[in-house]
Amino acid sequence: MLFSCKKYLDNNTEGKIPPSDFFKTADDARQSIIAIYAKMRKWEMTAFAYISIQEIPSDQSIKGGAQGDASFLNNYDRFAYTSTEGQINDYWIGRYQLINLCNQAISNIPAITMDETLKARLIGEAKFARATFYFDLVRAFGDVPMPVSVENAAVAALTRTPAVEVYSQIIKDLQDAAQVLPDSYTGAEIGRATKGAARGYLAKVFMYQKEWDKVLEQTSAIISSGRYSLEPDFYQLFRISHENGVESIFEVQNYAVLGNGDLSNSQFSQVQGASGNGFGWGFNAPSDSLARAFDAAGDTLRKRVTILYRGQTTQDGDLILAPNPMEGVTIPRYNGKSYVPKKDQVSGVNEGAAQNVRKMRYAEILLIDAEAKINKGDVAGAAASLKLVRDRAKLPYIAAPTIQQIWNERCLELAMEQDRFFDLVRTGQAKNVLAPLGFTDINSLFPIPQAVIDITNGTIKQNPGY
């Protein structure tokens, strides 16, 4: 679905139920929110477009895969992509389709007669989700169209809203969500958006805005809540058995169900899993630069978990094999955080389909807290938050950390978790770090998909330089 005033509204989110017959009951309201969560794991959200925009342009990863396979991914490593490249289109389309679902829920649920507390929570979940999708879009493209209801979609689809206004809407949505979302869930509802998730994203958005007092308001509330802690074993943190655990702030919920390919549709692990022995396709491979960064820090623990080399045996007893040659590296290697052990594979569905996508962890909250405190001159406070993260990695205490040391810790702790490129742009490091790969100031934003410009007859303009 391309983003236009007609097609935006042309998405029948309820399958076989005509839209005019939907949004009548409490069950309809529940189903509309479930549809949002379900589509968070689809191809455009977690596979090639995701790694193309948020990972491969960084210094941490390269295309990977076999020589010549999916060669278009090299365009993102070399900053040679254009406005017609498919992954840019997919990234845009996937997020606007989900914003459409959110807006339908936000616009229609208020009129349903149902329990008011549940109603408020469901609308809060939709606002939380919408905020995360707009956060992706504004970081990737800058000014973007910003429909916030079914009623204003036709007009809003035709113009780009200034990024500052998009950020204001993101903040409002997250603040609204934080007011009504619960602290936790039980049973089948575990994994839905919580108050802590809304606060976590607020902290991150305020970090992008450099509003450090507001960052600390959110991180302090999360830390003092006592609901979160660091998973002691960094390896287990990324395994299926520890999903939605003590460190989880928010995860995209994925499933592998024998014989059900529709439900087992996540390809997040599949596109990155070790090729050659049934784990996946081998794309988005950790770079030599990332390996050197781990080595320079003496960070053997996180390196072994993050980078799986050919010939390595994992803690679950899987020997990692790989074809030779593998594009871009002399020693084939893979993203260890997307690895799903053989014992957790389900035959007949996508490799690793059961693995959740970690979107935000408590470790990141601690690092956001440290960054805010260092910017406020609270060096001791920054050191205390940084220490918790470094202790798990078996690294020495830094008594007076610099901002660069905190950024370096983000690089290693969150490596291969689809955050590094935006981090480099946010912190002003991109021009120096990525210049050898071809980065210029133009590449701080990606091009608006040409199809969007065409379908709006040029009312939506292209980003400078493309």
C-alpha cells in the first residue's frame, strides 16, 4: 500500500469483516489492537527493510550473505541507495500501514460501549504503537506526513509535517499512553505495551531532543519502580527462554507454531541466521570494525555473544558452519543476537520464527540515564548507571566517564540491535565514523520514496541531495 489519501483509507484491517460492520463491540476493539501487534512482525517491519535502514548503514555491520546474493543491500553499506530502492519503499509502507491501523483504533474505539478502563488502555496501546512508528519515520526521513485520525488522513497524506511537530505528537502519544497503561500483564497478555515501555520510549525521544531533565524524569521512574533489572547471563538474554524477562522493556512478539506458516511469519532471525547449517540466510553480518571495537575494550563476553564466527560452538552446543567465501569478510560470521538454537527450531516454518525482536531493554535505560546525567554534570550518577552495565560484561569500573565512553558503551552493549546508525547521526559522530564508507551530511536522512512523490503529484518534496 503506497501512502495516499485514497489508498491510506483503503486498507481493510479486519479481514473478511466489512469495515462498516466493525468497531461495534468490545471484542472488535480488542481485535483491532491485536492486529497492530501481529503486524509488527511482518516482513517490512523486521526483515530486509529493517536491517537496511537501521543497521547496515552503520559501522557495525555489512551486507553479509553469499557473494552476489541480494547485492542491493551493498547500496546501504556504501550510501549508494536511491529513492526508488525497494527497502526504502518497504520501510515507509510498513510503518504507514501500521499507523493506519492505529488511527482506525484511536478514531473508532471511543464510540464503542464497553468497560471504560479497558477502552482507555486499548487506546493507550494504539497511541504507544503509533508513537514508535512515527519515531522510526522521523529519524529516517525527517519531515513526514502525519495523519493522526481517520478523518484527517486525506489532507495529512499530501504534505510533510515538520519534524519538530512530529516529535511533539510522539511525545503526546507516549505521555497519554503512560497515563493509562498498566505496569505489567499476566497470562496471554504478557508482551503488550506497559507503562514502563511508554516511559522508556519517552526517555529515548527526550534524549534525541537533548531535554535532559525530562529524560531523567522518565529513567528515574523506571529505575525506582523496581520492576526491571539486568539479566545476569548476557547470552541467555537473547534466547527464547528469557523473552519478556526482567530486562525486557518492549519486544515484538513472535511465534513458531508447527504447521501454521501464517502465524509463524517473522523472518527477523531467518534473514540474519547463520547460513550453511539451517539457521537462516546470513545477511547483516557483524563488521571487522565492530570486532575491533570489542577487542579494544577487552570485551570478550559480549563479543562472543554478539558475533558468531564459523567454527564456533555456541553455549547450546550448535557448531556454526558457513560457506566460504562470504561477502565482505575473510572469516565468515553472523549476528549472534538473532541466533536461535537448533533445539528451539520448529520444522516447516521460517527458521527462528519464534524469536522475539528486542526493541528496548533495561540496559538501554541505564545508558540513557548515564548520558543524561553526564550532560547535567552528575558524573558520579552517570558512573553508577554505567557500572551496572559494565559489571555484567566483566569490565572495569569507570569512575569519571566521558560522554564518548558512554556512547562507546552503547555501541558495544546494543551492537546489532538496529540502533547504531541513528545513534551515530544523533550524536554527530556519523560524519567521521562513516565517511570512509561514503557518508556525507545528505545521508543523515534517507530519500523519500519516489513512488510517494509520484502518487501525490509532487506535493510531497524530496529530501535535499537525492
